[in-house]
Amino acid sequence: MDILDARELRCPLPLLQLKLWLKTATPGQQLRLCITDAGSRQDIPVYLSRMGHSVLIQNDDPHALTLLITKVVKG
């Protein structure tokens, strides 16, 4: 599993790094993403759901949001 710690990054950098990971990841590959930026906390789960990728919230507290993302096969 890959890990992307984007807690120090502000919008839109976490989303841009996530998109780069999605470009190179293979279907079924997983990423643990940690974010703190308010905009990213809202935008990233919506983006991933819209793109059809699996998103599980592992931790959601005022300090950080941790997501487990699984890249899906595009049909």
C-alpha cells in the first residue's frame, strides 16, 4: 500500500498529487491519504466518488482526514 501524507499541503496540491498517483497506479492498488486542508477534505472524497474509485474513511477528526483509496478498473 502506498502512503501520501499531504497534511502540510494546501488545496489544490493534495488533489494534484492524488491525480498523479491515480495515473500511475494499477487497478486494485491502494493509497492511504492523509489531509488537513478544509478544501481538500471536501473536494477529494467527492472527486474520487465521481471518478468511481473506492474510498473508505479511516479517520476523520478535526486534525486530519485519512482515506483509504482503491483504484478501480475503468470500464
